[in-house]
Amino acid sequence: MTTQGKRLKKIRQALGLSQEKFGGVIDVSKQYVSNLEADRNILNNEKLVKLLVDYNVNLNYLIADIGDMFLKPKFDDVKNELMKEVEEMLKKRGL
């Protein structure tokens, strides 16, 4: 079983963020992120909620290693993404 710190590191890497940039996202230092990933610190509720709301992080995965790393997007989010892609394809074809 992986630790919360290792799961957090996987999430950070999946988001393509360095420790420094990830720290900026949750308003902590690079050293604090390093300590989180080494299981020397834990995230408070405010930081957990920020990850959930801003990055769709599945807190069940992060805290208890249950489920997928990220929550599945809502239907409206998927629809909006598809509409953007269709609009871009139409523009490229001059329609």
C-alpha cells in the first residue's frame, strides 16, 4: 500500500507540476511539498478542498488509496470540451 505522500507525488506529476509550482498552487513552499511527499507533513482541509475544486483530485484516492486519482469530469465539462474541439475543427476548415 502506498502512502499519502507517494500518492500526492503521483498527483503532482500527473498534473505536470514541479514541487515549486505545486507549492504555489496550494500556497506552501517547495520544502513543504517535499515534506508532504516524504510523509513528514499532511495537508489541512483547506488545501485538500483546493485540490478537489481546482484540480478535480479524488480525495478518496489521496487520503485512503480508494478509486482513481482524479474524479471523472461532469457531463457539462465533457460537453464543453467537445464543443471547443468541434469549433476549432470547423475554423480550420473555414466553416
